[in-house]
Amino acid sequence: MDRDSGPRVPEQRTPAPNEASGANDAVDLRFSVLGPVRAWRAGQPLPPGSPQQRALLAALLLRDGRTATSHELIDAIWGEEPPSQALAAIRTYAHRLRKVLSASTLVSESGGYALRIERDALDLFVAQELAAAAEKVRAAGDPGQARMMINKSLGLWDGEPLANVPGPYAENQRTRLEEWRLQLMETRLDLDLEVGAHAEAVSELTALTAAHPLRERMRELLMLALYRSGRQAEALAVYADTRRLLLEELGVDPNPELSQLQERILRADAALAAPVEHHPAPTPLAQPAQLPATVPDFTGRTSFVRELSEQLATAEGSVMAVSALAGIGGVGKTTLAVHVAHEARPRFPDGQLYVDLQGTSTRAAEPEAVLGAFLRALGLPEAAVPETLDERSALYRSTLAGRRVLVLLDNARDAAQIRPLLPGTAGCAALVTSRVRMVDLAGAHLVDLDVMSPEEALQLFSRIVGFERVSAERQSSLDVVAACGFLPLAIRIAASRLAARRTWTVSVLAEKLADERRRLDELQAGDLAVKATFELGYGQLEPGQAHAFRMLGLADGPDMSLAAAAAVLGLPVQETEDLLEALVDTSLLESAAPGRYRYHDLVRLYARSCAERDETSEEGEAALARLLDFYLATAARVYGIERPGDRLVDHVGPVNLEGVVFADRRRAQDWLYAEANCLLASARQAAGGRRLKLAADLLWAAQGLAESGANSKLYELAALAVRDAAREAGELRTEARARVSTTNVHLIAGRYEDADDEARIAAELARAVGDAAPQYWSDNDRGIIAFNQGRYEAAEGFLCSASEGARLDGSFSSEASALCNLSRTQLALDRVPEAIDLARQGVAIYERINHTLRLANARYALGVALTQAGRHADALEQLSEALDLFEANRQRLWEGTAHFRIAQVHLSARRAARAAQHCEQALAIGCIGGDRIRGIVLITLGRALSALGQADRARVCWVEATSLLEAAGAPEAEEARALLSPLSTL
């Protein structure tokens, strides 16, 4: 943190009128002693003076306004052997300070000197006040707030206190302040465990116990943090290491608290398994308010509202409340659930989540995708969202723990779809709507929602149409609601159309509904009753609106942006928006969010049936082709922005639309992730038609979605669909490109054999049709695969071929990628100078084309090569820069991998404590390469711990590493086993 503008302390208060004259001179002064002794006025640094002058200033600052005599100051600066002119020197230093600070700030009195400043002008006093306040807040039962205050107090430190200040007084104060800082850190770490942040505390405690091996409190906290992180064996190993160290160094046993903790861990004391019951909502998390708007004319359902509201109120007790509404389509499940949810909002101050699960669709929403959206809505960054369903569900429950959040799961397919989406703790509640009764949803309060009573139906109709019109034609109004089967959705749609047509009478509408050719069969078939109402609304549309309704319903995907809709219709954005808003007014389309629209699933099916009836197949194909063109053009632009110098954008298409233009890289990246589900749905849908080539190109351009983790599953499904369709159609070029995408999918998942098969076939097909890019991409992938499988000579051949192919094609980014991968291969073949040279070539190319996304990978490769060359300082510089770039580009797994490589550098340089700290961060974040790399990280962590004298904990790490590496069939398993051998030497 840059501190040149002054210490981080509260603003100086305005002096009171009765304060001494001249006090204003000190108003803008700030001082620091928790680091170098410095002073600022109005944010501008003041000259510090000589070391002895700084010592005088420090002695006065630490006396808190009390007068220090000249003899006391002489003793403070020089001790028992002052110079002969010490008193004169003191006066000189005081004179110089007075000129810098002002005469009213540094005063002479009683034969000595004193500083007249406010307490909050000195960083030490601010830190003390924060610590005292934290103690009070903690005693009042708010450990989260106390933790934040302690962190603020610790944040005021800027290195060694009183740095480079001479004299015995400064030395004593340094010792005192450093001890207080350690006590504060112990308090903060204790609070970390109290609020459940034990996993995050392990890394810091590992480093602190290495730096301060005899502080038993830190060892105790480390044991507890490891135990709560599920690492019981390591926790016990810490005790064994501590006991041995204390006996060797001091000849004593651990203190009673440490021994008691070991005994409690051995007997798995349940009280240790979880932090104390304080769960304040984490302040960084967002408070989502995703509930759709409740209808202003909600009618009836009084008993259901009361029943559901009472059930939601039980969330305040000891269990999480779940209510499941079931009924036919259009019966008003969503309307009722949204209305009840809005009324219950005060009980759930931490937010409300909502999702349409599209349960009646042939492609219902995947729980993985829903959890990803929920986690992002709760404030988690994209890179923090894990890949698998189980991991997302666990993180989701952890994020909601201690919070009061209402989750509305609309239009669910079955209980299996929603189980991962349910919160796990008391205080939260879930409302579920579905067309099936969820008898297999344990603990759920089931509600069967029937159609409205005739009185409720007529009241709803009257509120929409107008009571005067209904009163004038009461019987015709009864006929209308009866023809709608008292189904709320049908009534609402019919009444809305009538309200929009002031020239119509109610009897006109009743006559239309009386036509059994349009209504009767569907009404008697239950769910089909809604279709008659849709037909009525559809029949009232203007020609342009009706065409838009039909065309937009053809596209898969949960919703559609305004720009995508304009592409489907082939119209300007403004004209498209007018049409869509008109459809929203008819209830045939919903406004999911500003600029985004969606169909109810039944309305989408109805729209498609209208398209089949009223549009030619060529018109439908053309609309979907325009949508695919739009997604491909925009995704290719995003790709080009993220990866300058990569010629992929020249190999896709051609397309007939421009797509979205972006002002900067961040907006381009945001568009890709916002449109991910719709884009992938479009590619998957195209697998069933004549647009296979563009679908394969779209997956190619959107490959970042496969690497993000959040959209990997949907990407895989789309890629497999396009590949299989291309193979069946005999389109070799398209199949080759689709197999490049499936290769990437398998690589990310660590399925190397499957990836190699896909890459081999992709290369063969690409050569057969003369498609250059898939050839060198596949060669690069096969090189990565061979390297991970330990086939280094084969990897070298593939990567040399990939580099040459990319160079001939003019794809600088792909060439640099191959060179960096080739560098890793040269390292494995013990050709260190060649590896360094290749990595430098990759860095140079990425810097020349300004490709920051992959520059991090190049610096990473160079750092690894320099590490093996023994050039530790250079390696650390490259790996640190790579780490910063990975963090900036949201490459979470690469960030963890960089921490691991930095740990290796520190271990090679005999900095075991730093190595252990970075290993812990790598384990907490995760790394590229799955369990194999985790096992290698554990080997490194064990070596670092062993070097720190923590042999038992090191052995626990090696045991776990052996298990992981053997399960993965990794060659490093032999190294782990050797370390566990009694004859092993490090």
C-alpha cells in the first residue's frame, strides 16, 4: 500500500472554539510511528531530519502530550553514554522540529518539551482505539465487526515500528510494539476461527509459526484451524512438532491449553468442529433483490397466502422452511409465489433470489448453471465459482449460512433438479413452483393450487378490464371467465387484451371464446387450456408484432437480449424494442431485465406452433441463421480483443452481421459471460440443422467459456452435440473444428486420453480438407497432453510442429503458446538454456502484440525455467508478474498454480517459511491439473515444513500426496513414497 500521502487515520476533527490559540496549526498534522517515523501536513510529507531528530520526535509522540525533560530525552536518545554537547543537541533538534511543525505544536515547558496534537493524529493511538473498540464489540457478541476493526488496526502498520530510529528508548518501544502487533494478530486469527474462516487462516498461521516457533498460542490456533479444515492428522502433527521443539529449546512441555486441545482433537470433541454460534452476514456479499414485480391487481388466494406466509415464518426457528406449490400450467403458481415472497421480504433482509427453472422445456435449466448465477448474484466473482455441481452447491450453502435469504425456484421439473438449489441452514427459506407434486422432497410443505373460484375469477377480470364495463355486461363477463376455465393466466391474458381495446364490448370477447374450434378441446385437456388464451392474444397482434412473436420463439435459450432479437428479426434495434415492448404489454413476452426478454415455456411452445403454421421453413432457418451470425460475429470480436495477434478470427465465418461493438476489454468480457447460456444454446440448437459450420466456429470463438469453470458443462454439451452432428452429416471440416473444442473440454477436465483421441482425429480431418488452424491447434494440444503424460519426446515433436504451423499461418498468439509449452518440454528433457530462450521468445511475442491474457502464461513458463536454472531472484520476478496478471484476468486456477511455483522458488532458496505460505495459498485456491498437481503441491509443502522442523506435519502431507498421486497414476507418486521411507533424506 502506498503511504506517501500520509497514514491511514481518521480525518482530524475541527477544534472547538475554546481550544488554545494556535491550535489550528496542528489540525492538518499527521504522524506515524508504526513504521518509519514520519510527519505530514495536509497530506504532504514533512522533512524527517536526522536519525537523532527523529528519535526526539518519537519520544515526544509516545508520551501522549506529557512533558519530557531534557535529561529524559538525552537518556532516550543516547542512554548511559551521551555526548558532551547532548543538551545543546537536544535544543537544536527541538528548534528544527518547531520550525517544521509550528511553535504551538512543539512547546517548551517545565524545563522540557511536549507535543500538542490530537490523539487521532498519531497512527499508534488510532490503532489502540480500534483494538479497544474491537474488544468491546466482541464482548457484545459481534465477532465479525470486531475482526474488521482489528484488521483496520493491523493495517496501520507499515513495517518495523520506529524503523531506523536510534537509542535505547526506541529499541525498547520497538520490542513492545512488535509484541503488541503479534498479540493483535493472534486476536485477529482467533476471530477468524470464531467466524468460520479457518481455511483461510491456515496459510497465515503456517507462516507465523515458522517465524515465531515458540509462540504456543499461534501453534494452538494453527491446530484448531487445521482441525476445522478437515486436516486432523496435520493438527496433531503440529502438536508433536511443538512438543519436540519446546523440549529441545527450553526443556519444558507445552502449556496446558495446548495439551488440552490435543486431547480434545484426539477424542474428536464435537465442540471443536464448528466455530461459536456467531454468524453475522459477511459485509462484502451482495444483497440480491431478484424477485419479479408483483402484479398490482393480485386477487383472491387468501387462504393460500396465509398458509404460505405462516410456513415462511418458521424459517426463524430451527429449520430451513421449504414450500412447494403444484398445479397445472397457468393456474397462477408463479403469481402467488411472487406475491407471497414480496410480502415476506422484511423477514429476509439479506436478499431474495429468483430463477425460472424451465421445467416444462425439453432442456430444463441445469442446477450447475443456476448455482453459478446465484453465486454471482451473491457477490462472488466469476473466478471463485467452482466447476462441479457438488462444489457449487456446497459453496452456495456456505455463502448463505448465517444469512436470511429467500429463494424462489420457479417452474421446477422435479425434486432432483431443485435439491442442490436449497439453502442448508435455518433463517433461509425456499418457495418452489412446479407442475408436479414433489412428494419426494423431504421436509417440504406441499400446496396444491387449484383454479380460481368463480367469484375470484370475476373479480380478477373486473380489476383488469374495469368494474364499470363488467357491471354493464355481467353475464358476458361470467361467460368469459368460465370459457377460460377460471384459469388465472387465461383470464389475465383475455382481460388484458380487452382492456387494451376500448372499442370492444365484453360480449364480443365472450363470443370469440365461445368458438369451440379455438378453445374447447384445449380447455378440457387441462394444460392445453392456456393455448386458447394465447391464441386470443396472438390474434389481436399487428402483423409486425405477430411475425416477431413467431420468429423469436424459434430460438432456444433462457432469454434473449434486445440486440440478439434484432438480429433474429433483421430489424434495427429501436424498431425491435418497440415490437418487444408491445408483446410484453400483451403478456406474451416477459421483460426479464432491462434489455432482456423471455417467453414463458408454454408461450414459447405456442409461438413455435404458430411459426410452423404461418411461416415457411426457409424463413425460420434464416432467422436462426441470423442469430447464429450475430453470436459468432460478437464472440469473434470478444476473442480478438482478448487475444490480439491470434488469427482465429480470420478463420471463422463468414457472417453477414457486424455484432456488438465494445468500448473496452472489460465490457467485451462481460458480454461473453452474460450471453453464455443463450450463445451455447444457439450453438447446440444449430447442431440439428444446416448451420453446423457456424456452430462449430461459434464454439471455437467462445472457448473462453470452457475455461471459465462457470459455463464448462454447457459448453461441453454443445461441443459434443455439434461434433456428433458433423460426423453424422459427413462434414469433415466442421467435425475437425468441433473436435478442437471437445479436445479443450477434455483437457480442462484432465481426461488426457480422451483429449488425445479427439485432437488426433481433429488433426487428421483438418489435414484432409486443408484447414490450417485446427492442425496447429491440435498439435499444440497433443503436445500439452504428451507432456502431462510424461512423453516428452513426443511432446517436443507436436509442439515444434504447432509452432511452425502457427508461424506459417501468421498466428502470433498461437506461435507464442506453442513456444511456451515447448519451453516446459525442454525443461523436462533437462535442456534448461533452451527452455529459457523459448520462454523469452513467447514473452516477447505476447508483449509485441499486447496480449496480456496469455502474457501471464509466458511469464509463468519463463519463471519455471529460471527456477530450474537456479536463478531464484529472476524466477521470482517473472512468477510474481504472472501472478498479478492471472489475478487481473480472473484466471483463478492459474493464480493458485503460480503460488505453487513461487513456493518452489522460495524452497530452492532455503526460505522454507515463505514456501509453506505460498503452498497453503495454492491448496486453498486450487491449481490447473487437478489431483495430480495438488499432490505435487503437498510434496513441496511437506519439504518446507520438514525444513522448519515440523516433521510430523510434513509426513501427513506426504501421505496425502502419495494417495492422490497413486490414484492419478502420476510418476511423482514414487517421490512421495520415497519421502515416507525411513531412509529418505531431503
